[in-house]
Amino acid sequence: MRAFARFLTRDPAGKVLLALLAQAQHDPATARSFQERYLGPRRDEERALLTRAIDAGEIAPKLGPDAALDALVGPIVYCALTGSSVPRGLVSTLVEDVLRPRPS
């Protein structure tokens, strides 16, 4: 997650990804192509990664895999899209709050 935050905020390719996300909001053809060619396959890989970690007992998300992915990625993308930095500690807090089990 930290590498993803750095990618979005510091890497020129991350800026391209953000531009595509923004353009997809206004252009249905871009949205469709971006979903089919990048977002969908990436989401499938991320879901599989989370599922493997859950099955191995490494994490216990409070949400289902898709909602957990949204909760982890959403705030980072929002910061990057709005041009703000990713606050110090945000990634650690997200991971801790989203992937750790609730106390019994």
C-alpha cells in the first residue's frame, strides 16, 4: 500500500493512472476500456491476494474482500486525485483498521 501511495503521488506513470481515472468519469468509452483492460484484471489479482491471505490466516478483514480493497485504496486515490499528500500514518492506520479482526 505504501508503494502504491508513492506510485500515485511521485511516479509520472502514477499521474497517468490518475488522469485516466479522471477522464473515465466523463468519457464512457474510456471508462469501459479502462475497466476491461486495467481496473478489472487488477481488481481480480488484488481480490485473489486478499483471499489467499485470509485463507492462510494472515489477515482477518472486517469487510469482505471487495469492500476491504475499496477501503484501503479509496483514501489513497482520493488524496492523490485532489493533489494532497498522503498523510503520514494513513496507510498503516488503514491496514490496521481494515485487515485486523475486531476484538471479541
